[in-house]
Amino acid sequence: MTSSLRRKEARVAWLFITPYLIGFILFHFLPIFLSIILSLTDMKYISTADQTSFIGLGNYFEMIYDAEFRNAFKNSIIYSVCFVPLVMVVGLLLAVLVNQKIYFRNGIRAMIFMPYVSNMVAIAIVWSLLLDPVDGIINQTLRALGVSNAPMWLMGSKTALITVVMIAVWREVGLQFVTYLAALQDVPKELKEAAQIDGANRFQLFRFVTFPLLKNTTFLLIITSIITSLKNFTIIQVLTEGGPGNATTVLPLKIVDTAFSSARMGYASAQAMVMFVLVMVITAVQWIGKNRSEIY
Amino acid sequence: MKTKKKKFGKIFLTAVLFLFGIACIFPFIFMLSSSFKPLNEIFVYPIKLIPEHFIFTNYTEVFSEKYNFIQWYGNTLVMVFMIIVLKIGIVTLTAYAFARLRFKGRDVLFLVLLSSMMIPPDAVIVPKYVIFKAFGIVDSMWSIILPSIFDVFFVFMVRQFFLAIPETLSEAAIIDGCSHFKIYSRIILPLAKPAIVTMILFTFIWAWNDYMGPYIFITSPEKQMLSVGIKMFQVNNAVDYGLQMAAATLVLVPILIVFLFCQKYFIEGIATSGMKN
């Protein structure tokens, strides 16, 4: 009786998840699998797919000597290395401040979070006006304050990448901020009071009581931030289109350009595999680091 | 004495954070004010947020027949609606099975689904294009709708929510001979309203804001979505900034209104899903 009920339950379960599983396989699993296969071919474009042949690791060797790919790889790394710590620190700092005794907390929280839901394209149009090197309000203000050589922002080959990162932090920090704020509100009051009775000052209280309790949140947010930082096609495409020159061409832009403008889908897939491996390695390192620190 | 000092500190910190908050939303304020200005007023320094000559022509121009703006608006609304409806059905049914039913391999399967969240979507765009081409859905709305309804994140979120609903409720129904589909649709779904609302809101925002999908998969201008549409709009009207600001405002206003009215769901949704991981 019970075993037939069990079997019935399992049958219902598979019935319920089958539509989802089919979609998941087609739209999530198959692309990755296909990406691995395509990366080993010299496929140019879909219309000429029948002329595709298997070339082993040829695409991977080509990447090593491809200056444009190396530039995109370097830009992606710079972007992530700047974005992740900035968005984490700013998010935590804002959460700690907003968690103090203040008036109008929900209003302030909403204002800081608002850019997170905004449309990147619309926002890019606004920022490119604000940051216009000549007429933009920001540079006009800087010049009024006596700065003689105001930065070129998105137009300067040296400043463009870091400007995009700053706009990205402005837009994305709401996630880190809100998550940290919720975690801070979960810290038990008794723990803080006990530490204060023991004579801990505010900094010590944060360093030795609050921050260790935020460890799981921090771990999760770092992983999320890293993945977000590699998901930067939209923000770069709408702000700079990879320019000026190749100054802000990151991996996703390079992949799309290789696949659709240069019509080399096989080579583009190999470049995408580099991105996968990057995410896997970073996540694995994080995971090991987290487990190790839990031992003591 | 001490309470006075404390009160001053509270006011001071509030003022600092309030100014910071204003700085965060300044681009939106600038956009709104510029959309009502004639071109020669936009770059005036020092900035005047209230336009000297208040005009509506930027808006009437955006909606004129010269541009596909109304068409893009319609396309985007239809797409968002389809995604929301299909996603609710598929995601909640799947989440129910993972939360409430026992079957072999369930936990392993769930882990496999979760691990796919680590893949940056920007990296699978080429194979996706190849697959969509084979299905014949390139340059159709379905190339945006289909991949987003089989969402992993919300299966996880809704499952967490279902797990928190007491098991005794559905056990009683099983003894009464209710089918699992009835338990799902009559008991669990109505109780899961907050989770479903959160899912609808986030889906709305993400689908509305999606740029890469339509940019890659949709080629005909009349089938295009708003995000890519206003980018083309910007490129074609490079110096008409008032017009661009009006277009940007029209794209942002629906989501900002939704956000302001439902911010509780957004913020709680993020906080709880972030915590439970």
C-alpha cells in the first residue's frame, strides 16, 4: 500500500516537473553543452554550418596570441577587480550607516535602491549627458570649482573603464546594501549589549561581533557580485560600445563581436569557455576559502 | 544633555544619508526636468531643475509616427505579460514537486539546477543563437520569452516559501483523497501569494529592462523591444537631447512607479532570498 502510494507520488512529481525540465535542458543545459562542442570547431556562421570541421584545440591556441582577445580578457579582469570590492564595501558601509538610529529610514533605503531597478539603456543616455566632457554638468561644476583639466570620463581611453565601473556600482549597490541591511537587522541585540558591557567600543563591536555574523551573507554576495561583474555586456554596450578604441571591450563584447561581426562562432564559443572556467575557478577558490575559515 | 547630543547625532546622520540618497536619484531628477526643456536650456550652468520654458513637444515628438515608439511599447508589454503568465505556472508547479513530493534523485536534480545559476548568461549567447535559429524563433518574441520562463532562481525562491508552509495542511487533504494538483492549486498557491507577487515584480523589471536578448535575437525594427528601441532612438537623434530624455523618461516611469508602490516586496524579496541561500 505505502509503496504503491510512494510510486504514485513519484509519478505525479515527474509529471509536474517535466515541462520545466524540458525547457531547462533546451535553454540552459544544451547551450553549455553546445558551447563546448562549437569551441572545438571552425564554425563560421549558421548559413555555412555544413562546411564546419573539427579543429581540436586550435581556437584555444589562437586565443593565446590574439592581442584583441588578451585585451578583452585584461579589461574583464580589471572591471571585476575594481567592481567587486567597491560594490561590497560601499554596500556594507551604507547598510551599517542606514542601520543606525536615523529618521526616514525606509525613504533613504528606497532612494539608494532605486537605480537597481532602472533600465540600463535609459540610464546610459542620462549619464552620457551628465558626464559629457564639455557641456556635462559634472565637468561644468568641476571647472567652476577651479579644476583646469577635468576628466574625459566615458570619452577618455584611460578613464572610460573606471567610469563604467563607477556607474555600475551606483546601479548595482542596492542589492548588496539591502541584503546587508537585512542581515544586520537579524543580529541579536543581546550579543551587542553583552559586548558593550564587556567594554567593546563601536569599532570592536563591529569587527568582532557583527562582521563574523555576516560571514554567510558576505560569501554569498561576493559570488553574486563576481557573476554580476562578468555579466556586463549591456552596461558597456550602451555606455561606450567598447570604446574609445578598445579601451572598454570586455569578454562578452568580444564574444558577440567575434560571433556576429566577424562571423566566427566557433572561435567565439572558445572565448566563452574561458569565461566559464573563470567563474568556476573563482567560485571554487571562494568555497574552499570559506570552508577553511569555518574550521576555526 | 546626553539625549540632546544623541538627538543631534540622529538628525545629522539622517541629513547626510538623505543628501546621499538625493545624489543617488539625481540622474532621474535631471532626466525628468530635461525632458520638459527646450534644447538650449539643458546644459545651462548652474543647473535649473525647474524649466524656464515648460514644453511638452519632446513627448509629442517621441509619440509621433516618425518613430516606432508606440509599437515598441506594445511589443514589450505583450512580451512581459507572456513571460509572467507562463513563468508563474511552470515555476510554481516545479517548486511544488521539489518542496512537497518525494521521488528518486530529487535532491541531486535540484543541486544541478542550482549550480546552473553560476553560468554568466552573457557567455552562452552564441550557442543560444544557434539553437534558436534551429527552432526558427530568431527575430520572434519567443526567443526572449522561452528562455526566461524556465527560471532557476525563482524555482529556488518559491520552493523555500512552500517548504515553510506547514505540512499538516496538505496531509489532511491527502487523507480526504485530494489529488496533488488540487492541493497545489487550492491550498498551497493561495498561501504563497507574497512569493508569487515578488516573482511577478522582479520578472516584470528584468523582462522590461532586458537589452541583450532583443539586441541579439530580434532584427526587424518593428518587432523590437523598448530597451533596444531607445538605443536606436539615441543613435538616430544624436543631438536632440530633450527628445532622448523624454524617451528615457517614458521607459523608466512604469518601472519606477511599480517600484515605489511595491518596494516592500522588492526589498523583502531580495533580503529573504539572499539570506536563505
